Amino acid sequence: MNTNFDEVINRFGTNCAKWDGLVSEYGQEVIPLSVADMDLRAPQAIVNETVRMAQHGIYGYTELYPPYYEAVQRWMKRAYKWDIPQDWIVFSPRIVQAVSIILQKFTEIGDLVLMHSPAYQPIAKSITENGRELVESPLIYRNGRYEMNFEDMELSMQKGVKILLLVSPHNPTGRVWTGTDLTRIAELCMKYDVLIVSDDVHADFIRPGHEHTVIAKLSEEIAQRSIICTSPSKTFNLASLEISNIIIPNEKLRAIFKNGLIEAGIHNPTFFAVPICETAYTECDGWLEELKLYIEENIDYVKEFFTEHFPDLKIVESEGTYLLWVDCTSFDQKDERLKRWLLDESKVSVSMGTSFGQQGEGFIRLNVATSRVTLEEALQRMAATYHSVK
């Protein structure tokens, strides 16, 4: 296949949240390594299918038919060795929308919902925006690695937590939860009657030596209290096409969730969503393997560059995702000087750690799913200003 991921694609003028969002304040000078979409072209098979659909010229209502469910089934079996019946699969435009509906249908105003912190904020905010109380269980940062604090989780659950929102693999830290981690989570959720909602959107990006486990696979009992949120959006760079597949083994929970979709006015998928989802899951395996190798090389490049130019900054060992979580506390434990170094002086935009809550202060998140040329330019800019700002 030999996809040219080195191609630099101009995203300005496409209403791009990542690039155009900076223009009003900074012009077109800034390189963003922030928002978690890729600056890499989607697979050619998807581009071809999009063109074919666009040229049809009639963009009417759509519906879900067997090929969609079959494509999702095959992907879950091939990628995660998880055999699922078609009726477990529920289409939802976005995972964050699905989470809001889950909160509305399975909790009451003021109920406690648990997340690990640092926390992916769109999910965390969905808790508070829906009038529920966010309970944070801080991950333990030890020897350059993040671990769950199960004692803290249990203390929180004893207070009446209704839902655990699990991000698996974890964003922003890049941890891939082990089978042991997930088993201990499951035991606590069974003990305290907590519903597990797992956001597995980054699950297709697992680094060598690690393996993603869908928590619902652990046992039938766990499956019956689990809602698994999946999507091709991160994997194939399709975020704006609004495709997510919510997998709900429990028939009663599934019926309640489907009713929530109806109440929210969510029914027909967008015109492009279903055929592109089917194409992604049936024709793009080779592209994905090439992409993962390219991202792996980008990660190696960033690590080597940091060792040479920023030896005081520590990249947390990434086990999954195309995001790198960087400990910059030796530079400054506050955001102000980090922002001055990166955005004002280097003209590089990153995700600041505090955008993931107070647990992220002094950290930054880098998105390395971009062309090598772009990545090199951004890091060279950072190196040119590092010592003067420090």
C-alpha cells in the first residue's frame, strides 16, 4: 500500500478546530500538536467512498441495515477477539453524546459519577453539565508511570457512586489498563453496584508489548453491567463524520439507552456515516498497520529529540493512543511559563495539562499523529527558545 504519511496537508480554510481555531489570534504561524485528530489523510478507500457518495447528488434520510452491523461485528472480533450479537450494537453520532444520554437515563440530578484524573474533559464536563457530581480518583504517578488507586476508588464508591466512566486506554496518560487492573475495577463495581461505561475510542492504537482488553469480555456478569463506547473516528481520522458504535450487552439497559436517543431526537445517521464506517472496518486494515508503524516512528523521534534537547522533561512511557503526556514540572509547575515558551515564543500549540484538571498541572499533551516534517519543525522551534525562556 505504501501510504505517503509524509505529505503535508494544508488544513487552513476547512473550518478545522485544530488549525483554523488559532488563526484569529495568531495568524497561520502556529503549529498545533493539540486537538486529538490526525493531520494525516484518511485511507484512500474511504476517500473514494466519500466521493462516490457525494457524486450521487441526493442526500436524503438514511437508515441502518445489516451490512453496518456485520462490519462492526467483524471489527470487534478481528481487533479484540470479542464475538458480539448484532442486537448489542447501537449507533450514536458521538461518544460524548452517548455518555450524556447514559447519565440522563441511568442517574439522577446530584448522583455521583467517578472518573480517573487527569481526566478527558469533554467526558468530565458532560457529568457536571448534566447536574451530576464528578468524583475524581487521582491516578498515582510513580516512577514515570500512572497506576490506579484502588483504595481511593473504593472509598469513593462507598459514598454511592452510580457510574464509573472508564477511559480505556487512558487519555491523556497513555496507560493501557491490564487484565488485572480491569478485574479489580470490575470487582469493585459489582460490590457497589456501579454501572461501567468504558470509552474505548483510542483502543486501536496500542503500542507493542501491550494489549487492549474490553472490560465486558471479563465475564458475563461484568458484560451485563457494562456499556462499551467504540468508534472508527480516531482510528481512521473521521471525527467530524459522527460515527460511534455503542455496545450494550444488557437488554434492559440497551432499551433504556435507545429510548434516550429517541428522546434526544437522534435517529437517522448522517448520509456519509454508515457507508464510511463499513468501508473503514472492511477495507482499511493495511492502511492502519502502516499508520501505526508511522506513529511508532514519530514517537521514537520525539523521545530521542527530548533526550537530546530537553533532558529535564520526562515523557511518560506511552502504552497506547497517538498522544504523549510530558512531565514538564522541572521546567515549571505552573502553566504560565510553559505557555510562554510553547505558544508565545515557539509558536507551537499543545494541550496544557490543566485542561485535564488540576492533576495535570505542569504537564503537556502532544499529538504526534502528524507528518514528520510538521513534527520536526515544531520541535525545532521549541528547542530554539527553550533555554532563553527557562
